[in-house]
Amino acid sequence: MKNCVLSMMVLMTLSASLQASTNFLPTLLNQYPQVAGTPAGDCMTCHTIDKWQRNSFGLDLQKWLRENYEGDQQDPQLRVYSWQFISEGLLAIEELDSDGDGVNNLEELENGTFPGDELDY
């Protein structure tokens, strides 16, 4: 019985993580269609080489989402954000310069460069 409960908990965690990841990239591409086909049009827009780690842009988005989330106050790692909420977060951090390279996030996305990499502007 313990193994069954543990297995269910693992599956629920993985399911939430996969669902969350499936909402972010389509929302990014829908909101900023110009990034499609550019280096900034994939998971690396928010993540580092280690896909579980976020770059500075991903951390700014994560911070906004966590601070503004009004749903069930479960563990932030298990939250599944709607594409509408993710879209609000992306809009909210457009004027930030997440990577500190002197170019704001919106300009970087419009140019197809990484808003989380100070060497790419």
C-alpha cells in the first residue's frame, strides 16, 4: 500500500511538471510569434543547459508568477499555471532587463535573442 501511495505521488508530481512545461513554450510562441524558429524560441529562453534550472529571465517570470498567484496555495513546484496567467507574467516582465545587458526583455524577444543571457543581445 505504501508503494502504491508513493507511486501515485511521484506520478502526480511528474504530471504537474509536464503540464506546466507544456503551457509555457506555446504561450511564449503565441505571445511573441517572432521568436519561432530563432534560438529564443525554445526552452532555453527560460532555462539553462540543465533544463531544471532557470536563467535570470526564467527566474523573473517564476518570481512574478509566484507573487501573483491567487489559486490553491499548494507547493509552488506543483502549481499548474494557465496560459492566460503565464501571458500576464510575460507582459509584466517585458520592461525588465533580466540579464543586465542593457536591453529589456521585450526588445530581446523581438530580436530573437535570449533575455536570460547577458552575452546574447
